[in-house]
Amino acid sequence: MAYATLQDLITRFSERRLIQLTDRFDPPAEVIDESVTAEAIEHAGDRIDGYGRAVFARPFASGPPLLNGLGCDSAQLRRLH
């Protein structure tokens, strides 16, 4: 389950930062590569579900704000760098 969206990442980290982290074109396209962010968001959701599986029924029907923040942070730390 996705606990963050592209818009959540933009709000949390800024569009400029996401462009820097995801634009892999040569020369740079100066746009967010949405396939890179989608993969990172998916991995972050899987990671959250994996940690919570031992204690909670997965996936959550709706994620609390804490999970949104964890999803954003995990997506940025894992895949966008």
C-alpha cells in the first residue's frame, strides 16, 4: 500500500529537490521522473507493511499521518538518492 504520494513528496522535500534526486536524463530534462518516485513510494509502502505485519493486520485501511511521513522519508532515503 502506498502511504505517500508524489504530491506528498513534493510538499515535504520540494519539487526542486525531487528533480535533483530523480532526473537521470543526459542532458537533464529538469522534471521529476515519476517512474523513479513511483518505485520509491511502492518500496516504502512495502517496507512499512513488512515492519507492521508482525503486529497489525496489513495493509492499514487508511494510514495515519505518521505513516505518511515515514513513507515519504523511506522513499527519499531508499530510492531517490
